[in-house]
Amino acid sequence: MRRLAAGNWKMNGDGAALAEVRALVASHPDPVCEMLLCPPATLLSRAAGAAAGGALALGGQDCHPRPSGAHTGDVSAAMLREAGATYVILGHSERRADHGEDDALVAAKASAALAAGLIPIVCLGETEGQRDAGETLDVVAAQLDGSVPDGAPPDRLVIAYEPVWAIGTGRTPTLPQITQVHAHLRARLCDRFGAAGSGIRILYGGSVKPDNAAAIFALRDVDGALVGGASLRAADFGAIVAALDAA
């Protein structure tokens, strides 16, 4: 499989930030891994223009489960696709916490994304309380089971493990903890999808930075990263891309 370095800009960036897109494309004309940025929806079409002709893919940060309709403020998967996206992040812990999204809604959005020709990146992760209570594996397994729609094609599906307590905090799980969760998710995917489950990319996310990326990418069943703050600057994200290329 081709490994994936995905950047999530969250609610950050304006027109001036497109200079970072152009710098990233110029500095990584032919990466070994797949390189992806997910800017705010307001920048998506302009980012696609800035990335034209390069090796950078673009994605959205969320989509509505329906293709159109009276849903003020929402964006459909087809709209993202038309604006230049090929991926979409779904079920991020910030969406689950801030907007009350449950597994069933995430699965419906993933189905909509697939129908529109997008590849969903389905996010999973435990809170600090769940980690301390020893519930991590049960929590992420339940989220995986409930958030991935039945019939999802394995070759058009990405899973991202992001422990909630590590996102934007500067903290990361230990390398053995990451390995344990990724192995558990891999086994679960193989149970559900058979041999094809071994080819589904599982990303790690949560305070991934240039100085810890290489150690994380050396772990078994870590097929890339979903990067937050470090993806806002081409130099930082480019260093993570380079670490993944070298892994």
C-alpha cells in the first residue's frame, strides 16, 4: 500500500496561507508517500488551484450525509469533490465532542463520501478517562464497528487512530501503546474484511511533529499520520512527509 501523510488545518488559514500550499508542492514534487492537506472549505478550491500540477491531494474536513437539501451551513460530499477534494475527514473527535456526532452519523457520512467518489478518513480515539480506565481497545473497536459502513470497499477506506487526550496537547502515547491499538484495529479490520483488511491504511494522529514522526512511522501497522498543527507550515509538514518517505 502507499502510505499517507494527511494534514488537517482545522479552522485555520486564509488566502495568505496558500503560500504554504505552494511551498509544500514545490519542495516535494515526487514524494514516495501520498501527501494530503485538508484546509477549511473556504480555501479548498483555491488550494486545489495552488496545488495544480503537483503531487499534493486535497480533502475536506467533514460532509453532510445527504447529497443536497435544506441544510443551512452544511457542505455535501459532492460539493467537496467539485471543489477539488479526493478525501474527507469524518468522525474527528472535535466533531464528535463539539457537534454530538455518533458512530451511526459518521457511518452515514462515510457512505455519502464513498457515493460521491471521496475516500473517507474515519477517525477513532479514546478520551483520557477511557484510557485511564483501561477501556481504550473496547472504545476504538466499538467506534470502528459503528463508524465504518457496511459494504465499504477496503481499497477506498482509511482509518485514523487519534487518542483524544493527545490532540493538540503535545502529549503522545508511548510507542508500545500506539502499537497495541494499531494491532487491535488491524485484527478487527481483518476479521471484518478478510485478507483485504491488511491493506487498509491505519494512520496515527495526535501531536505528530517532525521530531517524533520517524519513531512513530517505524511502528508496525502505522501506515502514515493525520497531522494537525504541524501541517500548517510547509517546512514542518514537509519534514513529516520526508520522515514517512524514509520509513
